[in-house]
Amino acid sequence: QSEMAWHKANALARKALEAVACDDREVPRLRAMCVYALGLRGDEKVLEIGTGSGYGAAVLSRLAAHVHTVERIRELADMARERLQRLHYSNVTVHFADGSRGLPEFAPYDAMISTAAASSLPPPLVAQLAPGGRIVIPIGGFTGQTMSRFTKTGGDLVQENLGLFAFVPLIGEYGQRPASFP
């Protein structure tokens, strides 16, 4: 992956941030790093877990063929859906569901990204990943996590450590247990 791909992801992250009016200055840099780690070529179907404002889906939509993004809070999903439609992000579909379960009805996915930390890689996500697919997800407890990239090669998953971070917990059937965060 070239330095130019990094700069393109970073520029798109900044443009999408302006489009959805997020105010966190660290979001573009972190999003660019995570998106870059996916190694997108432009023809992939991507699953994003944790829609939030729609910012991440907006970034991904410019680097992938189609983005399915899932949000567990209905109000956030509705607001992001309306915002992304209004801004003409036509290759994004927003879903209201438990992201820890993925979206099996649209699988397999070439790439997946989570904006929330899981204590371990949720098995449904692995099952929905296409051969050669990548998952970028923070793994760990509430006080800190390791950003990991998992690549499905044959029947195996290869894990790479991308650094230490702190994310909100992934909540859901295959997410963090309440005892692991305040």
C-alpha cells in the first residue's frame, strides 16, 4: 500500500468530516489509519459496525463499492440514514441492528471495520467474512484495546497488531459484558 493511498484516505476522511459536521479533531486521523489498514481497492463490499453520525460510512463510501453500516441506537441510525441520503452517499445502506452479530443477510463481506471494542473477535463476523477479507477491530477491555487487523486466508485468520487505543465497548450479543466496563 502506497503513501499516496494513505494521503487519499486521510483527505477523504477530512472531507467526510466536514460533510457530516463532526467536531472531534482526532476522528479523521484515526479513521484514516483504520480505513488504510483495510487495504481497500474500490470494488469491495464493506460492513461498518457503529454508524454513529455516518462519518465513517461517508469515508468508506468513497473507497468501496458498497457500505453496509449497522447502528444499535435507532435515533443515530435514523439521523445517519437521513444525513447520508441528503448528501447523496448512494452506495451506503444504514441498518438498525446489533452490530456484534454482523448482517448475515448481506454477507459475505470483503472488509469489516468496527468503531467499538470487543473483548474478542465475534464469531458471527468471522463467519460473514469472505476469503481474503479483512476485519479491523479494537480488541480488549474498557481501559484499553489493541487495534487488530484479521485477514482470512484459507480457513485461518491471521491477526496483526496495529497499536494501542481506547474505544467505547461493543455492546450486543457478541460484544462486551457489562462487568467489563463501568
